[in-house]
Amino acid sequence: MGRVFFFIGEGMRALRRSAAPGLASIVTVCITVLLLGVLIPVLQTTNGKTNQVRDQVGLRIFINDVNGQQAPADQVDALKAKLAAIPHVKQVTFVSKDAALGILSQRLKQDNRQDITAQLPGSHNPLPASFSVAPDDLSNLPSIRAAITPPGANGQPAPISPLISDIGDSRDDASKISGATTAIRWVLGVVAALLLVASLLLVANTIRLSIYARRREVEVMRLVGATNWFIRWPFMAEGLVCGLIGAAIAIGFLFLGKQVIVDPLANNFNLINSGHTIGFANLALVLVCVAMGVSAMGSGLTLRRFLRI
Amino acid sequence: MARRQTSELLRTRPTKPARRPEHLTEQRARPPIVEMRRVTKVYPGGHVGLEHVSLRVDRGEFVFLVGPTGCGKTTLIKTLIRELQPTEGEVLIAGRDIASLSDKKVPQLRRRIGTVFQDYKLLPSRNVYDNVAYALQVIGASRSEIRRKVPDALRLVGLADKVKNFPDQLSGGEQQRLSVARAFVNHPPLLLADEPTGNLDPNTSIGIMQVLYRINRTGTTVVVVTHDREMVDKMRRRVIALQDGHVIRDQAAGTYTADDESTREFALRLREEMGVEDEETRY
């Protein structure tokens, strides 16, 4: 235990005596953490948004009216069970005629055109009932469609139920959205990876410089008979402290940014107010651990060059 | 004290006696503290640092290693602490071939050999006290042990009043003495000093030599590398001369002074013979 305190004390002493290299490490770590702290939520939000868009794409199966009225509930339930049994179907939702009208008037209201639905005569509802079928993945949409309308006796596609009047054809939309979201994911992924590599190299290089400045000291320690780990621990302790301070400063800035910029906007912008992002406390914890780990490991690994006997 | 360290060193396994049957019994009892057998060191560029150097230093000896610049003195010292590995031949410390030591054991070897370097090799970020304490910290000494031994070592070299100073606040002689204190603080059985009086004035040099002499009298074997001929002649100790990587002279006998000369008498004699004024006794 005394050893642990000794090593931490040694690390702090080095920081006190030669503040410049330590300061450089702290600033580098701080910038990197800031970058990561902004990047991680942005990536998550984007990913979450594209997922939301992908989730909204599905099949819409319209159902025939029976005698101008909605089809009986037992028939509807039977069809729903059939649809749900198809492979790759994640969810089947029934939208009744009334619900469909509700959605339409809601949308028109947003555009200040509620007068359109108001013009409908009496209780007449022209909208059909429908099922919305969500696939587990966008790419499985064609196979689900094929399962609903297998080829009949004459080779033409025939629906599995006479209730089905039409299948909303969103195939083009689906493939477009699928392509776009994949591209966005790739671009963001590559950008994130490049930034991560660049920042790691930056941290590693700063640490390397600060240790290079003290290589003579390391040599002396070796010649006095210090074991490699005895030399390494103080440097790693120093790295831990630098990482901690750098990360703490960066997290302070991130918190400030969140309070001042992001939170006021969150109510107005759907994009920012996304449920998919990591909580701030968790984000801070992850960043602190990464920063301390990277700078301690960086110190330890860089030292290896100077520890050769 | 010296006896204890000698027995510690003896604990390392001697090399197979079969190699030197003529010294079998003697070898078992007390292997010389330093033994070099036809050691050759060729540097990567082809420069020959040492060529077929064989020598023996027995326990408790005070040996000078002299020769012109570039004759291989420092190379020889470096092979003794395995900072350099010889190209050929064997280096035995206390009967153990140090080439057979694993890299992990090298620090153990270096802890048992105190080394005073030509360029002092002090830790710039530590004050006088902590520089000396570091040599004890690396061997895992307790805090009370450090508190006891460091002031002793600093008193020995006359730096007791500068414990808080940093190396760059010390004069050359003081840095050199600090280096000696660090080398000696854990009372190693062998002390190597590479040009300890390299660029110091005669009076300061005598002070350093006096400290080394005092250390030698505690039973520690001392090997001093120097090109200060005058000093060597006056000290009347064994002299090994190197030239172009060869041992050209190994003069053990001659006008050896009695071992019971006190440190003070020793310094007085040196000052007198070298024509240096006797200041008040500083050390």
C-alpha cells in the first residue's frame, strides 16, 4: 500500500517539477475528450434517427369494406394472426377506418386545412381500414410481400385473404431510404474512426515527447538498479493524473455546452431531443475512463523504448 | 557491515569450478569480487573498446584504472554493470558470470554495485536528499531505514547542510560528492567511480579521493577510473593501466602504504605531496 502512495507521489512530483509536458498532455487529452464527447452523442442521435426512419417504412395492407362498413372483428383478427405468423414480421398494427380518419384530420389540422375533413358528408368515411406491417429489417420487406401475395394457380400473385384489397407499394421508398441511411452510417462511421485514430495518435505523440524529454532521468534510474516496473509506475500514475485532469476539464466544457446550447434547443428540434443518446453521467464516466486509460497506457508503452537493458 | 555484504554476494552461485581446477578450493571459498577473462568489446561500428582484457580485483582492494582518453576505461566499467555486453570473454562479479543473468536480474546486480558516473547522472527533479534516497527506494527500503541512512551518507561526503538543494544548485565537486553518496548509501560491496575527479580542482579532488578512501576502509572494494596521474602516484595503490583496449600495466605492489593510515593522515599526506594548501578539514 505504501508503494502505491509512493508511486502516486512520484508521479505528482514529476508534474510539479516539470509542468510543461504535463500541461501539454492535459490539453491534448482535454481536446480529444471534447471531440469524443461531442461525437458520441451526435453519432448516436444520427443512428437513432435513421433507425426511426427505417422503422417507419413497412407494408400497408388495405382491407375491403363489407357492405360499406368495416369488416367484422373476427375476420380482422384472423388475418392479423396470419400476417403476424409470416417470417421476419416484427409487428402488425390494425388501423381501423375511424383511426385512419383521425390521423388524416390530425395531419390536416397541422397544415391548418381541417376544413377538408369537415366537408365530409355526415358519417360517411371514405378511408379504408388497414394493417401496417413492420419488418424486422428493411431488407426483408420483399420477402414479406411475397408471402402475403404468393403466386396463385394462374401464375399471378394472389392475396392470402379475400379481405385484402391492396398492398401499399413502398418498395421504392424503402430501397431509397435503406440506401441513404446505410450511406450515412458509413460516412459517420469512417469520420468517427478517423477522428478517434487521430486523437489517439495525438495523445500518444504528446506523451512520447514528454517522456523523451526525460529519457536521461529514466537512464539514471536504470543504472541505479531500479526495476522496469519501478520506473514505469510513476510515469503511469502521472498519465492517470493527466488523463483525469484533462477529462475533467473537457467534461466541464461539455456540461456547459449541454446546459447553454443543447438543452434550450431540445424542445424545438426533434433531432436533438432524441431518446437514443447516452445519459450525460454515463458519457462522462466513459470518457474519464478512456482518457485515463489511454494516457496511462500511452506512458507505459512509450517507456518501453527507454527501458531496454 | 562489510562482512554482511560479502556474505550476501557470496550467495550468488559461483561458476562451475571445473573451469578453473587450479583455483578450485580458493574459488569456492572467496571468488574475487571482479574477474574479467579475456574480455573483448567491439562496438557496432567496428571500433575496438577492449581487447582480451583479463584482470582480478580482490575484496577490499582499492584499484586505479588509468589510461589516456579513449583507451577503454569507461567501456570496462560499463561491462561491469552490464550496461554493455562484452563481444567475447566473461565478466564475473563475485564469481558469477553476469552474462548469464536474465534481464530481470540486472537491476539486482546494479544495486550491489555502487557506481559514480563521470557525468554524475543525478536526477534533476530531486533534491540532494531525494537523490540519495532514490537508491534506497529502488531496493524497497523502509522509510525509517531511508531516514537513518541518507543523512549518514550525506555526512560522509560533506553535504549534510545542502539536503534541500537541487543538483543544478550545486557546484561540480558537490554534484560529484552527491553522486558518491548515492553510490554508497546502501553500502555496496563494490564501488566503481568513473573519473570522479574529472574536472575538479586539486583540492576538491583530494576531498573526493578522501571520501573514496574512507569508503574503502569500511571494507568496500573501490575501483577508480582516472587520468589524473599525479593523484594516482601519490595514492600508492594498485594501478591498472589501459591503452588501446589492452592492459599494459598491472602494478599491485610497489610503494603500497600501510592500510592503517587514517583518512585524515591520508588527506594530509596527499595535500602535502601534491603541494595543495591544507584548508580547514572540510569533510
